[in-house]
Amino acid sequence: MRNWRSLAKLFYVALLLPLSPASVGRAQEDAGRIEGSIRDQAGSALPGVKVTLRGEGSSVLDSTLTSPQGRYLFASLKRGVYGIEAEAEGYQRAFQDQIALNPPQKVSVDLSLAKTNTRVKQTPPSGEGADILSQEAAFSDAPKFKQSAIESSVDPGGYSTPGRTETTNRLLQAAAQLKAESARSGTDAADKSKTAQKKNLAALELNLRQVLRRNPNTFEANHSLGEFYIQQGKLALAIPYMERAQQIQPSHYVNSFDLALAYIGIQDLSKARNQIQQMLQRKETAELHNLLAEVEETAGNYLVAAQEYQRAAHLDPSEKNLFDWGNQLLLHQAYESAAQVLSRALELYPRSAKLLIGLGISHYSRGYYDDAVKVLCRAVDLQPNDPRPYYFVGKMFNVSETLSEDVTRRLAHFVRLYPQNALANYYYALSLWKGKRGEDSQGDLNQIESLLKKAILLDPGMAEGHFQLGVFYSNQQKIAEAIQQYEMAIKLQPDFANAHYRLGQAYQRTGRKAQAQKHLETYQRLHSAGRPEDKQVIFTVNEIPR
């Protein structure tokens, strides 16, 4: 997992740079700029529109893509006459010329794009076109090896920052894991098929090699052996044959695409980038832009990655592409823009649990807690037997007083479905205990204790579970039991600041002043260093029961 503790904020600033006056460059006070917005005829902002700046003789000087708010900016311009051109698939091109600029003048040029009457159809087509995010396109599945059981997905991971956004960051870390879920579906059948054919693999490999020896310069022989190794997960062995096949037939899309995925699989990002860019020169497809975005994100080129995700979503507004774009905005704290993208995506895919989860996170991050709970509960209701949406609802146990019963009811169902799931027991306990703020009744205390004890029994390494059980015992004036749980939480997670604080208080109450002072000082050190004050349970897809 990549930790973007401070990088996420920096990237978000960069992402919105075209809208910021600081981006013009204060050292160039005598420079002018042309800025504006691109909208459709209904007045809605159009993100991802290509805007071109032209000079004398219609020469191209620069180009950019509009922001999620439909804005663009060309800065540091000299005195002259310019033209602005905007184009997007599914829309008629718009142009305004004879724009006189006298620095430090700022000129605003807004353009409106009219829809074309023709439907843009992607290749290979796999569904009806849909008018969303200013595009009409067919849908495609997640990028994967075209003729093999090997799936490839680059996991962006998450980041954490201290303070108010701690819960948001935990949600984002988990949401980022959903990005790879579509690529994992169907692997059970593939695994069974592999098992059934295992005895024949050696004979098949020998046969393919014999064919290649007889026909060393044919595309089919090299490609087939390369794909065979890809299916076995032997990417390093596959690559030379795929490269040879590409030399013989460079326009073969499947071979070229699988070769790019193989490069990613062995973490040769430079070759993967070059491979994808060469393919884009031959034919532009959404899945290539999405794949290039993953390469750039893995390489740390976050601004480029965001632009590629956005371009992919415009070329093909599939559920995956729209989620990837919205997820990228979430990861970089562009919550308002993420909400717009995910809301419009849900108009097309109203039964998408992961889109609902993303929208719920964007609501939570902007302080719309009731809306967040409602949306996340919808995600649970769409897939009531799937454990994953419950994890996100569980993190909402105390954010909405008016909807606390809705959360508790769903978490109770979670425990009934998965009684041996540690987090199911943990979140249900917290919901019963802390869900209704300000009420004297805190639920059945025996049930809460039983659920917390079961959670740490099922997962002894859950530091947060031990901590919360310690708080529970402290509230019941069971100080010795509380100390035991705090100590275990710290043993499991030495930088758990609040556990040190609570343990210090408990030691004070028992007269152990030296030990109390030690843990209170540790709390102060961790707190001042910006460590998370009250960590929630971190989980990944690998920890979620299938």
C-alpha cells in the first residue's frame, strides 16, 4: 500500500491548479491569460473536454482538458491574437477566434457545445450506448489478459492523515480496494479449470515448443506459447515470445495488450508505458487510457493518472471507468467533484454497490452524515449477503443520531449472516453501545461486552477491539480489567496514542503514578507527532470473507 500522507493534499492542489490564481506564476505579473468554462447547451459543466489554444495562422500553441467543473486556463501568455477551440466526442466542435490579449489582461472565453446526432461506438462493442458525462459509448469490462485466466489490477492503496479526516481516510483505504474486485470475479471457475488440466500442462508446453521450433518466425507459434505462460502466471517467460509476436504482427491488439499487462506484472513500468502509448497511437480506446492511468499512478505520476482515468471515463462510461475516476477524486480529496461524477454514474448504474459506497464516502467527507448513512445502507440492501458493504456501514455507527437505528439493524443482520466474523461483532457492539448519543440507555451491556469479547477472540490481533473493551470496562469501574485490555492494545499497536492516554489515566486511578506519567508522556509525544488519535480498524479485501 502506498502512504500518501502529505502527497494527497499536494496532488489535489495540482489537480485544481487551472482554477487557482496562484498557478499563473507570480513572477510573471506582465503575462496575460485566457480562461473560461465549457458547458453543454443545457448549461451543465463538461469535464474532460479538450481545449486547444491557437495562435496566428491557426497554429497550435497549447492544449488542456477541462477540470471536473468544466474549467480551463491558459496562463503566461504574451500580447497577441488568439483562438480557443473545444472538442469532445459526442459534441460538435466549438471555436472562437480573434481574441485580443494585452497583458496583464485576463480574458474570459466561455463556449457551449452542441450534441452531435451520431452515436460514437467503441470497439469491441459490448452493449448499448449511454448518454452520461457528455459521452455516448459502449461498455467494456475491466482490462485483463484477453485469452488467459490471469487477471491484472494495480491496487492504488490508501493514505492517512491525522485529525478530522481520519475516518474518511480509513474509508478511502477500504474503498480503494474495491477497484480490483471486478477483476477478481470468476477466478474460482478458472482455478477449477486449471486443476483439471494440471496433468496435461507439461505435455501442452512441450507441444507448443515443438510447434515454435518448426515455425520460429510465425505470429501464431510465438503468441500461443506466450499466452500459455501468461495463463500459468510465468510472465517473465511469456514476455520474449509476446515481444517476438508483436514484431511479426504489431497491429494485433490482444497480443499487444497482454504484453503491456505482462510488463505491469513484472513492475517494468517504463516498458508498460511505452507499450500502451504506442497502442494509443494506433487506436484510442478507453481500456488503454485506464491501463495507462494505473501505470502512471503506480509510478507516482498522479496528475497524469487522473487525466487518463478521466479520459477513459469519457471514452467509455462503464461502471469500472466511472468508479476509477470517482475513486481517484476521492483519494485526492476532491470530494465535491467525486460526488458529481459518482452521482451521475449512479444514474446509469443504479444498482452498483461500489458506486454507492464511493458516493457515501464523498458525503461523509463533506459533513453530510445523514446522506452518507442513507447511501451506504442502500449499498448494503442491494447486496444483503455480501459482507463488504457492511464494513462501510459499520464505520458509520455514531455519525448520524437520526439514522442510528438503521445502522444498528443492518449490523445485526451482518452478525446473523457472519457470526464468526470479528468485525461484524465489533461494529455491532459499537452500534449498540455508542450509536445513540446523549441517551441514558446504552443498550444491553451484557450483549455489548459479549460481542466485543467475541470480536477479539475471533481476531486476537485487533488492537482497536481490545481498546474499546478497555473503555467499556473503565466505564463499568472495572479498572483492572480495563488496564489489561489497554496493555494488550499497546502491545499489538505501540503507537496507539489513545490507548496510552487511557492506560495512563487508569494507572493514576490505581495510584501507580510513575507508570501513569510514562504513558501520558508517550501519548503527548505521539499526539504532537500527528499520529492518529483514535484509529478505526483497517481492513483490506484479503481480510474480508468470501
